[in-house]
Amino acid sequence: MATWDDVRRLALALPDTSEETSRGNLAWSVKAKAFVWERPLRRGDLEALGADAPDGPILCARVADVGVKEALLADNPTAFFTTPHFTGYPAILVRLDDIAAEELDELITEAWLARAPKRLAKQYLDASG
């Protein structure tokens, strides 16, 4: 089970990350490009999900491409889901109550890498080994 404090700690540990509020929700960006953000379900999401709509905290994370998104959905449908709003968009919704800390760490890092400038991402990867 992950918390917003976990998201904050992991996101802010990455280079050039800032925390801001967008539409009243928390968001973390690298060089002004959001890579993870708080994403409460909207009316259309709730209608599309019906009884399967989660009621806990929801994180949205950018992914490298829609193929990565589909792989995450297939690999861990308990933690990951999507809505019609995100069809064709490289982002995944995450039930924070259902994701392990290690998986959250990897997801946030990959989201950061997907949005960071190439030079900054390379520097980070080289320093990380």
C-alpha cells in the first residue's frame, strides 16, 4: 500500500523535479512536464467503470508509450487501470492502495524518464549505474 507521502518522496528524489498543484491536485514535473499527478475519478470515469470504480487515492503516471501501458494493465490489473478518457494516451491510472512500494518506485522513475529531457535522463541513468 502506497501513500501520497511515498509518491512525494520518490518523485522529489529525481533530478529537477518540482511539486505543484494543478486543478487543486498534486502534480510532479520535470522541466515543466508533468510525469505523475493526483487524478481523482470524474463523473465520466465513474460512469465508464461502474461498480469497478475504485474509491481510494488514484495516481496518474506517464508511460513511454501505449504499449507499455497495455503491458502494465496485463501484468497487474489489481493496481493499474484506465478509463476511456485515456484511450490512446500514454498514461496509466494507479490505485495507490494496491501498489507495492518497489513497483511504485519503478513506475515513478520510468514516468520521469519518459518526460525528462534526453540529456538529463542520460545523466541520471549514467549516475545510477
